[in-house]
Amino acid sequence: MTISTITAKRFTIEEYERLAKLGFFKENDRVELIKGEIISMAAKGTPHAVCETRLERELNKLIGERATLRGQLPIIIPDISEPEPDRVIAKNRNDDYLNSHPTSEDILLLI
């Protein structure tokens, strides 16, 4: 009897971003890269949505222009992940993160 071992493909951040640019994911696909695996994101219910709305409102008041508030946008964990957390407070940058997503060096608070 032969036993086969299957190894899951682990994607790099560069490969994941290339797949996105090539249109591999549909516009409404809710996926993120976690430890090299492309993971479907969980659906959000009404309580989650209301909590996010209230949090956004309060954070905008507290943060103002002192930092950059990002909601459900990618961050980079080098080489392995590109998650999309609910909220990130990041250092202000002149390019507003056009050239790259925030990394741990940029992030002040992760929610």
C-alpha cells in the first residue's frame, strides 16, 4: 500500500498580490493571506457592522490628523501574511501607503 502526502501550496506576499493583479480573485471575493494560505474571510453580521461603525466614529474623533486610520485594508507581515484587520492606526506617511501597505514598523495600534 502506497501512502501519498499532499503538501499545501504556501504563497508569498508577492505571489498573492500577483494573483490579485491577474484577476484570479473576483471583485467580491473576501480573502486574505494568512501564513502563506489564501483564506476566505468570515461574513460580518449586523452587530459586527454596528461595532465597526461606532469604533470608526470614535477613533476619527480621537486620532484626527495625528495618524492614519485604516479600516479593513491590508497590512504586511513580512514573507507570510497580508491580513486585513478591522482597524489599524498607522503612522502618517506622505504617500498615504500608496507605495506599500503598512508593516509592523508603521502600525501604532491593531484592532
